[in-house]
Amino acid sequence: MPLKIAVQMDHISTVSIAGDTSFALSLEAQRRGHQLFHYTPDRLSLRDGKVFARIEEMQVRDEKGNHYSLGEEVRTDLSEMDVILLRQDPPFDMNYITTTHILERIHPKTLVVNDPAWVRNSPEKIFVTEFSDLMPETLITKDPLEVAAFRKEFGDIIVKPLYGNGGAGIFHLHEADRNLAALLEMFGQMFREPYIVQRYLKEVRKGDKRIILIDGEPVGAINRVPAEHDSRSNMHVGGRAEKTELTKRERVICARIGPSLKERGFILVGIDVIGDYMTEINVTSPTGIREVQRFGGANIASLFWDAVENKRK
């Protein structure tokens, strides 16, 4: 049965279709005959207990420079939708959190993917700490003395914003680097929240693997290799994608976290693994499914809609 699907996302005009997961999910939904609608988070409203958005019917095409058409904007009660895709990019700030509170009013009668309450309660760099034995040593703090002690213990460290995304604001500091105090001073001016500090994993030079899970099961992966003069592997900042397979250790990691993902209603998740260690569990707007298919892997968009359609039966 055709579904009415609204995608809450950054405006469709801004996406790079070659690697955008929201676009890939929309393409597959359209291929299956579902009716697509589009709106940006600033059009979301809560009035008298009902959730509204000014939505536009959307058609998508896998054609660079001509990838979408939008219909007339119509104020709509989102409870009339069958599915809402919660797909805007972080930062995971109070604006993002507020959208989860609003969408929670219509879920699960209207299926919101991923579950907005659990998205709110599972920030990617904090949720992962529930599996501390699968992670590199990690510190979350704003206390410069704690950071200094952590670096003294482990030498090379990574410092990054707790709620950032796309590789922005990630710094690799060597044991003798004299910029730590200045960096923490700058972070203190930029962010009200604590920072995350991790032991540097030299294996990142071989790649930072993105593994995609559907309903708690691994379905594909790509390896993202940093540029020669960068410690970040995110493709937004010049990382190179390459074909890969899951290792025995990575399958152990997926088996450990899978039940927790299912309990939280997370249908689409992307985890990051460097060497033998998981560094993040991405539940807000995970990416990578087009790259997986480009390198001969599974059609994850199809697997995603299989899972969603099954939950709507």
C-alpha cells in the first residue's frame, strides 16, 4: 500500500545527490510508489496539541542540477502522514532537540524515523559511551586540568566538539603540542557544552570505517581514508571512500550494540570504527548508503524501506 512520507531535512536544493542519504531514501520511496513531501525544520509548528508543517509534494530525479521538483506549499497536520523521516543534519543543538519534542507528539501513530525521543536521548558521542569497552579511552569535560591529565596519560589525543558533525572542529594534538591551552580557550568561547577528548588512534591513517545498520543488523560498510595532511576522514573534508568488508571484530561490535539499537527504535544507524574501536553511533542523520552501493554493496535504501513498510503493516 502506498505511504504518505514527509521528509524533514535541510532544503532539498542544498544536497549533493552523489552522496546524500536522504536523497537516496527519497529515490527508493518514489520508486516504490510512495507519495513524498518535503519541509525544512523551521516550518514545523505545534498548536493546541497538534503538529503542523508547511509541506510541498516532492519528486526526485537522479540528475545532477535537476534533481527535484516541489509542488505548492500547503499547511498540513503531520498526523495525516504515515511516515516522517527525521533527516536534517546536526548540529545537535536546542533547535534540533525541540523538533524531537514536537515530533514525539505524533509518534508512533505516524512513524517517525528514527524515533525522536530516543534520538534526543542518544547523542552520538554520548550514546557510544554505554559501550566503553568497545571504545578508545574517552573523556567528556570542560575542565582543562582533566584534559591536560588525559594527554599526559595517553600522549597524542583528539579534541572535538561534543555535538559537532561532518569533521568540523576536530583537532589532533601531539603530546608536546603547545596549542592545547589556546585550543581549550577557543572551545570555551565557542561552545557552552563540554568537549570530547579521545586517545588518538594511529590506525585512522588506514581509514575510519562507516558501518550501516538497519534495524540493528549490519548491512554494509565503506572505508573513509583521510587526506595526506589531515587527521579527519569525513568525506565532507576530503576523505576518500574505498571498498571494504567487515572484520570479525566489527561483527562483534555490531552484535553487541544491535539489541540496544532495536530497543530504541533506531531503524537506520551509522557507526564509525577505527582499527578495533568504535568512536561514534550516528542516529540523527547517518550517511554513507550511496557510497556502499557505488562500491558494489547492498542497496541499503531498499532494505530501509523494507523495514519501514514492515513496521507500518
